[in-house]
Amino acid sequence: MVGLNPDFGKFLILCAYNVLANFVGFALGVCLACGFEVLEVALIVTPMILLPLMLFSGFFVNNDSIPVFLDWIKWLSPIKYAFEGMVKNEFEGTLYGDRVIQSLGLNDGLSVVICSLILLAMTTAFVLLSYYFLWRLISGGHGGPKKSKDAVAK
């Protein structure tokens, strides 16, 4: 209907990428929320982290037009890997696929499988980091249980 590749296997891979993108986004959000003791700080810092990841992912700004000194940010962005995986899944092996991929600046040697594995690794890393942040938050940051104000006063 909208001109996408009619191959059912490619559709399933696209659906899998959507699920992976949701997983990594959720894990990143939980990680950022657990990383701060004060909710207001987390709400202020999170957009400052997410906006550069979104901007330099290749979806909003073409990868070829990103300045060289900011080019490293794209490698930290899970949005880049989801976008690149979906684009390569859709256009690789088609008549104009190589041209489309090159025009988007996504010719950096990553395959559909590699992008999905990176998204899985990022999801796992963010979840593990979230658990560490929660442990640190609960234990008071020094490995022991947090002491109440009454116990400290005695």
C-alpha cells in the first residue's frame, strides 16, 4: 500500500526492529531514571542526553552532514542502529537500494544482523546498569544498607 518491500520475511524483521527499539528505549529510560536520587534532576538531565542521541542518529540529520568533531555521538545512539537496520532491511537487494543507503549516509559497513545485536547488547547493558543504580540507591552508595535518621542520631 505504501510501497514498502512486499517480502513477508522483511516485514517480520521490521517488526522485530520495532520491538528491539522499544526495548532499548525502555531500558534507557529506566536507566536514566534510576541513575538519579531526585526525580526532578532525572527529568532535567534525560532530555539533555536523549536529544543529541536523536539528532545525530542519522534520522533527523544526514550522517554525511554531521561535523567531524561531533560524529562520534552517532555511535552511542540506539536510534542510529534501529534506523540503519530498518533502512538496510528495506532497501538492500533492491534496484535502487544502494543509492538510497548511500544518500542517507548509512554506508558504514554495519549489517542488519550487526545492528540488531548491538541493540540487544545496549538493552542488556542499560538493564544491568539500571540494576546497579538501584542497588547503589538502596544501599546508600557505599555497599551497606541506608541508615535512617534515627539510627544516625544515636
